[in-house]
Amino acid sequence: MKSIIKIVGEDYIISSLPKSYQKIQPLKNRDTLPVVRINLELGVWQHLPSSLQTAGTMYLHQLLQDGPLVISTYSPDWNGYGERHLKLLNGIYPRIRALGGNLLVLTTEYYKNIVHTIQEHDLGFNIVQDYENRISEALGVYSKYEPVWDRIAGISEDVPFAATFVVNADRRIVYDYVDRDFEYVVSDKEIEKAVKIARLFG
């Protein structure tokens, strides 16, 4: 089996290239969160672990220092689906925090647009620009070989699939949700249940 080297931020991830590489391969329950470096300057950070507040970059798993982490993709190019998705995340976020968890949203928006989105929707969670969909690709929910615009009418930009993951302190995925058809936003009850599980088994 042929191998490739993928660059994520400044880190190199060596992986195999299966025949089905042209399709997305989302992380699943019990998979390990990949090592991904994030440029903090590309995001708006409203809740960061104290050890990261003066950092320039961090690794995705460092957000697990204070408890479980919910990771969700978002794009304004999802149109009405995207607005429903943001509304649901904003509604569940206080419960995630009450359970000791945190939320990171990966977006295709540029930084200045992220600030506008936060103000417009009164969002309280962390949002970071996923530059060239690199983080979403590492999570298996973006592939240039399976573009969303080729599948969903009304979406014309290069965006990830709608996805939400819950990760425990051991970097294990305890919940995964991917909506390939952009029909149903993730369930807030399922997120809350998964965060509770992540606290118990992590």
C-alpha cells in the first residue's frame, strides 16, 4: 500500500493511501484524535486553558487540559443549515461548560468574519479559521476528492462536511456525527450525553 505525507500546520502526518482515499473517512468512536497544530492568531478564543492564554500556537489536544472537548465544523456557505447548526451549538454550550467541557468550532471564515459572526449570533465559544480545511481533513470530514459542492445543491464553495466529535482526556473519540446530506443538525441531547461519558471514561 502506497504511503503519503500530509502536512497539518507545521506537523507531518505519515499515513497510508488506501484505494478509497478519494472519499472522506471521518474519525469514529474509539479513534484517537490526531496531532494537529493550530495557529491561535486565526481564532477568537473566549475559553482557553490558562497555560495556553499567552501561546502563539497549540496542539488541538491541549484543549483537553480542563475536560472533554467538543469539536464541530461550520461554514456560512452551508446557508440555512449553518445558521441552525450555530444556534444549536450556542444553546448547548452552557451545558457543555457546566459539565466541565469545552467547544471548538472550525470554520471556513476568515478572522475578521469570525468576529462578525460571533457578534451577530452572540456566540460564547471558541472559533478558529480552519485554513485550507487542514484540520477538517485530519478529522476525515474534508477531501478535495469528494467536494461538498458536488453533492449538495446550493453549496458552491470548498467546505467540509457537517461534523461534530466529542473527545475525552485520553484523546479518544467517544462520539461522532457526520451529516453527509446536510439534512439534520447534530442532537444537543446526544452531545450532552457524550460529554458526560467523556468525563467518566477519560
